[in-house]
Amino acid sequence: MPAARRRKSKGGGTRDDVTSEDTPPESKDSDTPDDSELTNDRDANDNDDDNDGRRRRRRRSARLLQLYAPRLPVMSSTFVVMLFALLAPLADRAYHKLHTEGRLASDVASVTHRVGRFHVKWDIHDLRLSVRAPVHPTDVVSPTRPTPNQGKPLTVFSAPVVESYLTSPPSPSPLSPQVLHTRAGGCEHDCEHVAWSTVPGLPFLTAANGPVRVHQLMAGHYRVDIRRRLQTTVQTLDSVELNTGDPDAQPSVVIRGVLIKEDARLDRWLGHWGDVRAAWNDLTHQRLRFKASSKLKARYTLTFAPQSDRRLAFEFRWEDEVPGVQRSPGGRRRNVKINQIFLRYAHTPDERIYGLGEQYSSLEHNGKKLPIIAAEQGIGRGKQPTTFMFNRMLFGSGGSWHTTYSAIPHYVTSKARSLFLTNFSYSEFDFTDDEKISILSTTPTNRLTGQIIGARTVPETVEAYTEYSGRMGPLPEWAYAGGVILGMTGGSERVRDVLAKLRAADVPLAGLWLQDWGGARNTSIGIERVWWNWELDRKHYPDWHELRKEAADQGTRLLTYVNPFLMDAHGSKGRLYREAKEFGYMVRTVQGGVYRLGSEPGVSFGLLDLTNPSAVSWIEDVIVRMVNETGASGWMADFGEYLPFDCVLHSGELPVAVHNRYPEDWAELNRRALRRAGLETVSFLFSYFRTGD
């Protein structure tokens, strides 16, 4: 039989080589193959092997590509799960933001009650609650003069003071009376302006539950993270009553109602469409009773009581722990702790908002959200790359645009409307909405307090606020008439050298602030730090009293420095630290030891617990002893913003309720020490706005 073999030609095609008996003799091989034919066969075999190798490699590559190449997104379950995990929280937040604004429900008839000079009005037609302050067209206001402090701690005046000069027209004379009218202009009869008003139809009080986490960064720096797991959506207003029970007290208005968490509208629609039987059952009497009893409900009370002719106090109280939502009859129902409360009320887009303490980066706060927390101001405060660099080198020390030493929950608008909180817990003032203002409070108690100011001009608003907070007395004459007050460090020799140069240049010098009166040292990173031990360093200033006498002969006074820290050190420098540790005068950790703070490597210190009356008396004695020992004419009362949120206090209070109060307690303590030392009328405190002095 003929034998056939198919080969590839050099051109890539194929040809048949046939060998048979019919082949002419001259074309057959006789004894040995021809050399050219052997060479062709060898080349053909090599080509076949190469082609087979290429085909195997292509098949292997195709299998690998099939295994590891990414599939289309719609065909990948992993991609779908990741996409859902990424978008679901965003969609959930956007959905609830649209559907949980809520509504206000009431059948109470319209009523107006007068408390002091204020009118509290409820309007059933607009579903709006308002506070109105009467204004008489013939009222004459005398120019504001400094008044005594009346024993209250010194206060930092917030940004409204600056705004008063921008919005109020100057008087013809500093002593001439000024006739003030309402914002709309003059009025022939008695008229009133709205000092505070809710948004018609919307709840002005909302309760929420969720974790509140304060991340402790570098000492004095914090980041607050607030989450909401549930939030009430309905507020009922059940009664508006005038309370005149106590004959010795002024009458007050008491408003009662309920905060309710109900399902969002879309949830109800989906439930009805998905289960016709459930929709039908919702119409039955038993189902309606279950739905009414299964909702989260928290009763609340709002009380308005006058504090003065221009200040109306308010107090919210609510049930702080209530049964949660019950999804089905007989189902599990856990108690829910209400730890977040929102106060929302009306605002007009043309009002400019000022205040909230010493704000470095913002004077007008419209469109911003500002937290109220005392903290280090930071280095960079959002400006790059400085903030990034310091956040990496010293964890969290870069700060943000709103971080401030002095955060005060008080604002005033260009229309002279003003409100402030008297709670000290962490809060946020949200001015991002053009039509309403929202205040979030994370008070650990079921009580939110504050005051509404009913004034006619911005200066009058500030005057009304300082009636509550206290007013800074006038400085002693030597502090502003005797020349500059120079702050410096370096010891006796350097101070004398600087004094000589100033005298040679005829520079008037009222005072020398010597921060290192207790000594100084270099830390492990080469930064000079003063010793926080509050005792005169005889090595650094061996002739302190001679130096003070020389300065006094030139009309110059000496001032010192103190703060609520105690440095841990060996020898005499750590004596006060060891004493405070022994008697438990410093804030503690959860384990019971001293809560040690540090601003940099090699610097460790404890913070005094000002909720401990014994610790307050002890450090007050230390400050008075400092004045008696040094003969100082005043001092800087520094810091106050370092109280950690995870420490344990002597009083048992939560740090979140004390943190913003600590600067005020520290300022009040120094005021008492100034009074005890006999310097109240001849000296002053200063603090770079850290503690409010």
C-alpha cells in the first residue's frame, strides 16, 4: 500500500510526499538516501518540534489567563460584595438624612404666657414655639460702664465684642443716651422681636443613641467621633402650662411631650408592598395597639424661667434610658441609653453669626460646624504641609482650623439674637443650614441647660451675657501706664543685662514676667523647659529678692508663672509631685495610678484633680505661698485644657462632663488665691486665653 506523509512547506503550506511501487525506478533510492533529502527531512522535523512547543505554550498561557485574569465586574461576586459594603453605608446615611428630619405633632391650642419681660408663645396653626422680647420705643439705654466682678471668675470676651464695633453705629457722644428700636425700625406702640423660634412643623428636640468616642492624641489634642445608631423622628407637644406654684419664685412656662422613633416612610411602603397580609394586619385594632406600644418613646420637659430682664433660662429634661423598638410581638426589647440630644431652631439666611470663644480662623461662622472643646490650638491648623508634618512627628499636634484654648458655647448674630449653653459637656454648633441652627450636646446626664438673650443691639447682648459670666475688672494703673511688660527667661545675670540695655535705651518697663522662676532644664530633644514644681529655684535666681528690689527702684514689678501640672523628678524638684501622689491629688488612670502626661520625650507630669476639694485647697495654698515667697505682683495662670477623657476623677463624674469646666475651675481657683494674697485690687492674672483670664 502506498505510504503518505503530510509535511509543512517552507512557505507555511503543506504538501504530500507519496512513496509507492509505481514510482519510476530512476526516482527511487537504490542503496543510500540522497544528502539533500536527509537535510530537508531534518529541517522539517525541527520545524514541527518548534511549532508544537509554541502551541503548547499558547494553550498553557490561555489556561493561566483564564484562571487569573479579572472577570467583568458584574460577573464577580467578590466585586459585588465589596461594592455593596462601600456604598451601603453612604446610601443609608443619605436616606436617613432625607427621611428622619421628622415632624412635630400637637393638638394644644395657641397660647401665650408671660414670664418676666418675655413672652413664650405657642402657635398651633404654624406648629411653632417662639420666645419674644418686648421692646418699648421710649426705652433709653445708658452707656455701658465697667462693673465689679461680683466675685465671679474673669471671663474672656468672645468675638461678638469685635462685631459690636462693626454693626452698631457710633453714638454722638460717649455719654449721650441712645434710643434703640426693633430691627424693623421704629414703632409707635409697644413692639417686640423674636429672640428665639422653632422651625414650623419640625421637631425642635431630637434624641439619639450611639457611641461617642474621644481619641486621645498627643497631650492636649483630641479628635471626637460621634455615631448615631437610632434617632427619634417625631416630637409631640402635649401641654404648655404656666407654673406659679412657688410664691417666692417668678413664674415659669413648662412644656411637656414625647420623643418617638418611628419607621421611615420608605420602610413602611416596602413592607406593605412586599407583604399584603402584613399591610392588612396593620389595619387591625390589635396590630395598631402593638405598633403604638412597640415604638421607642422618651418623655421630655422643657422649662422657661426668667433670670433677668434680658436673659431667659431654658432646661430640657428627658428620659435617658427607655425600651427600644420592638419588631414583633414577644420579640426581644433592649433598653436604649439616650446620650445625644439635638436642639434645632429657626435662623434667617441674612444673619451673620459670631462668637463661640476665641476662634482664630473664623470670625463669621455661617456655613460652618464648630465643636466646643478646650484643646491645644495646634501648629499648622489645617495649613499644609505644616499640619501634615507635625501630625506625623508629634501625633495629632497639627490641630485643625477650629481648635482653640478657649471654646465658649455662646454666639450672637448680627440681628442681636443670642443663645448660650450652661452645660460643660462636649457640644457642636452647626450653622451649615441657612434656615436653622442645630446644637448637638453629648451630656452624660438627662439635662441640657442654657439661656436665651433678648436684646436690641449687639453691645446690649454682650452686656447681658457678662451679667451671667462676670466682667473683667479694670487693670491696675501700673500695668498700662508704667510701660511694657517683658517676658523672659535666663536667670539673674541675664535679667540684669536686659534691664541695663532697656534703661540705656530709655524704654519704660512696667513689669518683668519671669516664667522660669522655679528653674529650667534642657529636655532630651534639646528644648528648654521650665520646672513645674512651683518653688523658687535658688540656683537659677540666687539673689531673687535683691533683683526684685533693684527692679522696684526703677518702677518695675516682677511676675511669675503657674499651671495645674506637677513634674515627676528626683530630689527637691519632685517634692510637690510626690506629696500630691501620696494624698491622691492628681487625676488617676482606670488602674488607680497617676495619669502621667507628656508633651515630648523626657517630660512627664501629672494633672491636679480639681474635683477633689482637698487638692483645690492644697494647690491654692501653694500659689499663695509662691506670692509670699517671691513678692510677685501677679502671675500667669497657664493651661487648663489637658484633662484626659479616659481618666478617673475624685468626684466620680465622667471626664466628658468636666473637661470644658476644668479651665473655669482653674481660673476661679487662681482668683481666690489672688484675693487671699491681697493682690486683687493691685494686680491681675493673665493666661493667653488658655483658662479664660
